[in-house]
Amino acid sequence: MAIKVLTPEVVAQIAAGEVVERPASVVKELIENSLDAGTTEISVEVEGGGTTLIRVTDNGGGIAAGELEIAFERYATSKLDDIGDLESMAKEKKSNVRNYVDQYTMKDDRYIYLLADGRLINLAAAEGHPASVMDMSFATQALTTEFALKNALEIGVHEVPQEIENWIAIAKLESMGIKIDKLTQEQKEYLASWELGT
């Protein structure tokens, strides 16, 4: 199948992602791409535990010269044309794993989730957090990821830096036209103490 960019309608219908958790995830994805290209020989080179270099070479068919430019566009694929193709690609489909969510299990055991049969849905009225909380959550994730990369944090659980939480909270309030006063010293002492109160 030729590489093409999915239509906005098809992109809106599919909630799928490939999360790079560690260098091994990258190697796995590149090997899968090689296999999709019909390779019979694969060579993998890794340096620095995968943080310096990951190179996968193969003897597969590769990308046709005329498709090279489009292959790197967002939502470009050679695997499907529309939602109907998911049925034939999946080894299993589970309907309504959550309200209005169908789960397709692919042959490599990854999942693709189809929301509301591809119709537009009001996410703000769905289960979970309202949109205003979600945008703060996404901002927190993005800024803490940037912080972790810039500070080369070890793999593990880390607290979100207070500066990031404060910046996001202030930005959210400003976007809503809400201003807050600065705390007086007396208010700060009251909030920090268990001895004061009613």
C-alpha cells in the first residue's frame, strides 16, 4: 500500500500513540519497520545504552522515491486508508471497553482505540477531568518532561518542582481573567502552622 497522509476525519477518529519509554522501545519500533519493509537481514548498532546512537540497517524494500517526502509528514502511513481497515488489520476487536470506546488489538499486541465510532464527542462532558483541568495536566506533563531532560534526571519517581506548579497555576488563572492577591506574612504563617486556626 502506498504512503499517504490520513484525512483529518480519519486522524480525528483514531486515538493511537507510540510512546518511547526507553531506547529499547525505539529499537523495537525500528525493527518492526524493517520487517514491514520485507527485510530478511537486520543489523542493530547501539552506543551509550541507546542514548548516543541507535542505528538499524536492513535489506528491506524501503520507501519508494516518490513517497519519500510525504513519508515524514504528520499522520502519514501506508497501513490504512480509513477506519474500516482497522477491522482487517486487528487480530481482535473489543466493543465498548469504555463508553463509546472500541479497542482494536493489533497483531503486534499494541492497541488502537476508536472513539465514538469516529464521531465528534464532547470530551469536557466525558468521564475524567474537565477540559480546564486537562490543559493544566498536559502543561504539567510537558514542562516536567522538559525539566527532566534538561536536568538529566535518573529514571524514577520525582516530585513536580514547585516553580512549575506555581507557573502553571498562575498562567491558568490569568487565562481565565482571575487575579489573586499576594499573601501577607501573617497569612503565610497561618497557612504554614497547625497551631493557629479556629
